[in-house]
Amino acid sequence: MTMIEVAAIEGRGKGVIASGGVKAGDIILRDSPLLLYSPNPNSSNSRLYCANCFKSIASIPSHSLLITCPSCAMGAVFCSTNCRSTALSTSHSPWVCNALLSISSHHHRHHSDDFIAQARFLVAAYNLSSHSPADFHLLLSLQGGTHSQPQGHEREQAVALHSLIASLNPPSSFPLASPGLTAALLAVDKFNAFGLMEPFDPASPHRNVRSYAIYPKASSFNHDCLPNACCFDMLDNPTGSGGNCDMIVRAIHDISQGREICISYFPVNWNYADRQRRLSEDYGFECGCDRCQVESKWKHQDHEDEDDSMEDDEDDDFPHAYFFLNFLCDTDNCWGTLAPLPPSEASQPNLMECNVCGRLCTKELDFKNDDEDMQDD
């Protein structure tokens, strides 16, 4: 029985609502990607990950026996013969091989990394229209895909990208009718793509994106700077069931029926200015959550003043103090979010797992606190 439903929310478009009571640690959603693509055109990186499921080749016991694409000059490899067979009939068609090679060898030095990443997304998206038209239409139905009207630089970028894709000799079955469709696809990517990050390394806190993924259901979650749920991916997890790039969304604490379930689109420890800048530039909105309403009063103060303000108004004017204390991972350079293990997997009460570094710890919490209760405590 599903715990959630997608519904219209006043002033927020569509969002995810708890259709029944959700318990701390509950798996709210398990979702497989509709589309995957790598932003990196470097051919040497193509041998690090499976070109189908993006599993690390080094994590495969027999990784010394590389399973290669028979016609790919990019040097793509696969973690198994099954992955190769699946990819050659779907996401890694001969046209994709040639298109990615052309983008990498002839266009990379003339364009920004962002332009190249968008071109690689379009190759994956238009290829999807060929082997799975139903999934392509589902992709277009996601936020941004139906009413996209880019302006200025985004419009110029869409026209240039459309021209590039059209020059790659796409099959006649591809729906390359107009730059408008390319613009709609780019909007879907902008508003819905999740970055699947390299595993956390305490010696190197900067984490690169291994792959971008677009999920048909997880894309419905709205953002909140004090989320009540968080995402766990399955990258290279030997104990995880499902696909390597599956997304799991777990409840951070109890959520009552009818409440909206939100995730954070970036690490929760970001300051007000950085959060608002990212949301405006990448998602086109300004956040007005309880936390942002409070922190907006501090935005013209220096950090010393902000610290004084937090001490003076620690209850009424610092609603996220409870969250930071109990749900923010304190591993050095991590800044992940802690969520209880699913009730069926917890070996002891109050066992928490970080969604970035994977650290397990215990917290003496009353998980029955809902969103409003946490802010009132």
C-alpha cells in the first residue's frame, strides 16, 4: 500500500502528500531512473563505470576482464554481459556511440562543460524516444516539459544545442521537429535531474557527479530547507536490492496524514544566501519556508552578528536548532542528513544512518515529533 500521493498544493504546484501516517524511517518511495546520463566526456572516465548502470568497475570482482562495447570508439565498458546486452538495445545504441564521440572530439574545446553536459542529456533523451516512446512522453510530462518558454541566454543555448543534435545525423524516428522540443527537454533536465554523487571520502570532501538521473516519481518532491524526508541512492551498495541507481526516500521523523513530504535539494547546512541563489538559478523560485523567513532577517548581517542572533533567539528565531542537533551528520566535511533505519532493518532503537557518508549512530529522540512540533520545541 502506497504511503504517498501526488496532489496540487496552493502556491507550490504539485507535491507529495502523506496519504496515511508515516513512521520515522519508513521507506516512502523506491524509484528507478527514467533516464541516466554522464556529464563527463572524458574517454578515460568511460572505463571507470558501467555504461549502463554506472556501477564502479573496480567494485566488480572480475573487473580485470573488461566487457566492452563492440562498436564504441569511446571505450565504454560494462559490469556484465547482461548490462551490455540491455544497453546495446536501449541506452547505448550505435547512434549514441557515434553522437557522444562527435561531441567529445569535435565540440568540447569550443563549449563550456555545462553545454557539453546538456548535449549529452539530449542524446540520451532523444535516444529514449526511439526505444521507448512511452517513457519519452512520460519524461516530457514532468515539470518544465509542457510550458517551457526560455528567454535570453537559455533560449540561445537551446537553439545552439538543437542545431548540434540535428547535425549528429539522428535516425528519422527521432522527433526533432523544432527547437521548442529541445527547449522543453532542457527544462525537464533543469528542474528534475538528481546528481548521483561519488561515495563520500573524508580525505577529499569535494564529491564529483558520477551520473545524472531523472526519476518519474521522485521528481515530484518539493524542496524545504528543513525537510522531513531525505534521499538515499544505491551506488555500489553490495547489499542494496534493486538497480545500482535506484533512489530511496526515507522519512526523517513521523509525518502525519495530509502533510506535505519534502526533501532538500542540497546539503541542509548551506546558508540563506547560497540556498536562495541555487533555488533561483536552478529551479526558478524563492524559498519561503519557516527557516528562510527567519534567516532572511539576518541576510545583511555578518557571521558574527548571525551567531549572536542565534544565541539570543535560540527558540523563536532559530527553528532549525532541533534539526541541526539531531538530524545533521557531524562527520567531518560530510553535512549529510540522518534518518532512522527502516523499522524492519533496525537492530536497535533510534539507530540513525547518514545519507552521505553512511555512518550509523544512535540518537535519543522522540520521533513522533512532526514538522510543526519540531519548530515549537
